[in-house]
Amino acid sequence: MVLGIAGCTTSTVKDKPNMPGTYLMTSQTLLNDSARETKYTDLKQLKIYTDDFMMYVQVNPSDSVSAFGVGTYSSDTGTVTENVIYSASNTNFVTAPHTFKLIINKTSDGYEQVIPHFVTDSQNYKLTETYQKVGTATKTPLDGIWKEVRSYNLRGKDTLKTTRTQYKGFYNGYFMFGHTFMDSASKKHTGIGFGTFQMVNDKKIKETDLNSTYSIIAGNTFDIDIEMTGTDQYKQTLTNADGTIGVEYYERLKK
């Protein structure tokens, strides 16, 4: 089950949560009107908070159903308000901005977030998620949330333009991507991936994908050529196993 809503002793001090960091979800618990509680521990979700933006990606390993969301956020006493500008779950794309107010309890190794009430399939639910902080404090020029502005694949002399919406995040040595597209039959699809990355030098990064919608990606490491075309723009080039070359251009999200 993928909800697409976006870790351990709970702190009792209610202050303004300091959220920047990278977090791996360790559990997700749903409580419905009938007081029936369902806990999920198999969902794979990573969440990044930068100073101004947040992004999460999620995949259910049993069926590769995926979700992601991206937007801005603000902190207040004991709460975080996420203003999601784009999200998707499986075949459902949400382009209209929407807001979630989360109750945040910081823990010794991460945090717990609670959405006290939401409705899905005519049922009322309370959602609790726990997160563990991961990664390192290493800074890179790629740290932040990015939106793909154009991309294409090269096969010999042929150029095939990619039509999709894709976001990518880098922080604390972790990366994530989430995208949506429609196939030739006009069926909607959502895909994600996340893992660790390393700046080999200012022209190359190495990404190791830990979890993904796509089995061909998950568990593999990729050498990617990058070119920073400004502080807030970069180009990445990846040579695929079949000899095709993927070229992607990104712009950093800014307030």
C-alpha cells in the first residue's frame, strides 16, 4: 500500500523543529475510525528537508507501486507545514498545490510525524510515521531540490526527446528522483529511485541506487558526468548499458 502522504524516544519539548536533513522512514502506522491500527514496515521511503524545500519518494517493494512529492515547508512550535506543489502516487498525478500540517516530535535519532486526520476512500484516518536520520554532513554544489527542464536520449545519430515531469534531490550524501509520464496508450505512470551519491570530482558523480520502481536500477551504481552551468543549473549525462546516452538538464528550485 502506498499512501503518498508525506523515526527512538519521543521528545516532550515542543519547540520549533529544525528539519534540514535526510531521513529514512522506519514505520508507518494508520489508525482508522474503528480504532483499527495497521503498521507498515516494508515501505521504502526517503525524505529530504533543505532549508526551504522538502521532497519524499516512496516505493512498495512487493509491487513497485511508487509515490513522491515536492514542495516548500515552514516550521512552527511543534509543527511543520508542508506546501506540496507536485505529487504523484501510481497513476494519480496531483498538480494543484495542497498543504499538510504535521505534528513533529524530534527523537534521539530522527523524528516522528503525525497527520491527525485525513480522509481516503470515505474513511477517516490518523497517520503516524517514524524517521531515522541518515547521511553525512558533507556539502556539495548539488545539494538541494531540482526540477528537470528538458531531457533526451541519444542512439547513434538519433535524438529522442523525453516527455515527463521529473524532480531530483541531493542532500547529506543521498539522492532521490521522482517522475511521472504517460505511455503510448495514455496510461499514467509514477517512478522513483533513491540511494547514496558521491562527488568523484567537479565533473563526475557516482550514484548507488538502493531502492527504485525499476528493478534494472535498484542495487546498481552509475557513473554520471555532470556540468554545472551556473549555481542553479546543471546538466547530467549517463551512458546506458545498451549504448544509448541519456542527457538531462536541471534547474534548482528557489523561493
